[in-house]
Amino acid sequence: MKNEKELKQIYDWAENEMKDLMDMYIKHAYDPEGGFYGEVTRELVPIKDADRAIVLNARLLWTFASAYRVMKDPRYLDMANHAKAYIQKYFIDPEYGGSYWHVHADGSPADETKYPYGISFIIYGGAELARASGDKDAAAMARKMYDDLEKYALDKVYGGYFEAFTRDWKRRDVSFNIRDLSMGSKALNTHLHLIESYTNLMRVDDDPLVREKVGSLIDIMTTKLLDLEHFHYKPYMLDDWGATDTLFSYGHDIEGAWLLTEALEAYGDEELFERHKDTSVRIAAACEAGLNPETGGIYYEGNENGPHNLEMSHWVQAEAVIGFINAYQLTDDDRYLKLAQDIIQYIKDYISDREGGVFREWLFRADVSAHKHPNILRVNKWKEPYHNGRMCLELIERINRILAGA
């Protein structure tokens, strides 16, 4: 088989990386009293009084559930159930629905803002746990969060979803994604994570309404949010989908490319898949402009003139690996496999932190010293095993399918 040796090498690396990643979180981030610590230092010491974020906890739920589904280690199922129980006890708002953004280490609310972005990961993780183990309670939790978003966050005039709300679902004009009104009112970032979470929910919930919403998000990702001139996604939009910025966010672009393919495959409309298959490839091809030709890594942001934000973020590398492997699968073009291999080598050389033979998760950014901010924490509200863990799991599953001729 073509490229069999190279694919097996990638598979072995991804499998070992995933095992080390999961072991790190089990040993150093697990709180035996409930949930996971909100921060862990580079020296692998938990900061036990740090606030805890729904993004961290729900992404841990998804990662452990998916790791169990793919790798069958029973410890991963235990960890996923541990994460679910904590989310249900402390994050989900029993009065108004949805989820708090942050809680204190004792579980009391620290930030009661309702972000569809954060809630999407409860849907994603709950559906994944149901997928992995048949957990009906997890499926019901995911569906309840979906229902809350459909009731309160959906733009019933123009479609899509707004960014932020008070605890009782009064709309707020700004969010962590959109810092001021001049940027717009809808964010690519939120819709990216809604399409992945709704797609996962569709896999365990056969309600035609859920499938209809996945179709709506596919339409948004291929029409409203896609810049058909440059084949990048528009990061910020107005209520009526007017664009406000032409920024190219390479990580979001290539993440969106492969998530679009995944949604189309799960949606099951062959004609629609064939119509948009090339879209995913063209987005991946456009992201080649963000690559550093000397190291193989991919920069953070740019525009039609090329990269201008030269940060080397861990999550951008992870999403680019999946995005280029996805393009390779869609085209059988070895160029995309080589691009993925180059980024994997960059991850090995600069991102996967194994100083002194101890695995310390990935560095947040490779363009700053490992001993300086923002690399002083191994775990925090934006640093968890979701992007790199998902990359490993996607590589394992995809390479298995390729080698099986599927």
C-alpha cells in the first residue's frame, strides 16, 4: 500500500503520545474530591485553589470519553464519568439552564455568564460519552444543553448563534471572542464548536430536528462564514452576516475545513458531500501560506499578504495536522501527507514537552521560552488535552481506515 510505512510511523507516534497525555492528566490534574484541578504548573504541581473553567472540564470529559471509545482503557471511562459528575454538580445551572463559565475551587459560581461556546463542549463531551459507553444520562445532559441553546441563543431572524448571555439569558454585546461592538456580534469560533458538538449529538440522538440543525450549520459554514475569494473563514460577523474583518486565523480555518468534512459525512447527504468536498481541500491549501518553510510549523494569523502574527501556538499545529491528513484522504495527494509529517516533526522538536525524560504535556507556545509566560502552566482554562488529544485520536482512527482500505 502507498505510504504504508509513513502512515504506520505516524500511527505509532500518535498512540504513544496519547497514552502519555492521558497518564499526565490522570496523575497530575485529577482531583480525587471531584473534577480536575483548574491549573497545574510546568513542574506538574496542581494549584488546588485555582478557579475551574467549563472549557477545561468539558473538554476533559470529551477527551477521556473519546480516548476510551478508541483505545478501550477502562481508566479513561472512569475519568470521563468523573468529569461528567463534576459538571453536573457544579457547572450546570439548575434554575436557568445552561452552564456557568467558571466556578471556584469549592464549586461555587465564579462567573455566571452563559457562553454558547462553553456549553457546546458539554454537548460534545456528553454525546461522546454516550457514544463510547451507551451512557443515557450523558446523552440526556447533552440534549438538555442543546435545547437550552436552541431556546435562548439561536438568532431566530438571521440564523446562527449569539455570543454571550447573563445567567438568566439576557443577551450581552461582548464576549471573550468579541471584545467590542465594532468587531460584530457572531463569531466563527463559536460556530466551529457548535458544528462539531451538534454533529456528535446527531450520532446518538435520532431526532430529525438535531439533524436539521447540523444541516443549517453546514450551510452557515459554507456560505455565511466562508470567504470564497480567499477560502478562509470570516472570524467576526454582524447579526445579518455582514463581515467586519478579513483576518485569516490559520488554526480556525484548517480546523473548520476538517470539521466541515466530518459534519458532511455524518449528515449523510452524498450530493451535499460531493458539492463541498473540494471546499475543505481548498481551505487546507489556502492555509499553506501560513507555514514556516524552514521549520514546517504553522503561524497563528495572517491576511491576503501572508502571515503577520508569528506566534506558534500548540493548538494550531494540532488542527493543521488533522486538516492536512483530511485533505490527503480526500485527494490522495502525497503533498498533504508531507505537510502533516512536517508539522508532526515540528511538534516533536518544539511543542511536545519532554524535558528530562518527563512528559509535561505540550507547551502552550513554541515561540517563547518554556520557562516563561505563557508556558509556566501545563494545565489552565485554555490548556487541556482536547486539541492534541483529538489530533492523536483522529490520526489513529483515520490511519486505521486508510490501511484497511476504507
